[in-house]
Amino acid sequence: MGVNAHRNNYGNFLIITLLHNYSITRTLMNIFRLSLTMKNHMTDRWLLYQSIWNNQNCTAYYIIMGYILKIFNYVLLYLLTKDYELVYLIK
């Protein structure tokens, strides 16, 4: 816990947690939808991987990298808000 653990606003924390969970779920659903779209467009999965790593298909590469960065961002936010001090700072 933090220094200001006794002054927690649990309502705020709950709202922030719900928002984070919604964002993570939405991101995961977007990745799932993206993978389905890719699967429909390119039936040969090896061709997809090859085009991503050779950077020939730049859009797919940057979309996937963007999602990875977004997930990393949410993980970082979760690690920051796990200790309740940031919630106390927000209110």
C-alpha cells in the first residue's frame, strides 16, 4: 500500500478499474477481429507472417505493433494504479 492508503477513494478506484478493464477488453476484441480479417484476406498464414517480418506489408506490421504498444500501455497503467497512490492523486 502507499503512504496515503488510509485516504483512499474506493469509488474512484472502482471506476478507473472498470474503465481499464473495458479498454483492455475492447483492445483484445479488436485484435481478434483483426486476426479474423487477416485470416480471411490471406488464407496462407505463413505468407502473412513473412510479409509482416519482411516489412513488405507495412500497414499490417504497424497495426500489430500499435496494438502491442497499446497493450503494454494498459499493463503499465495497471501496474501504476495497483498501488492506490495514483488514484489519490487523480481525485
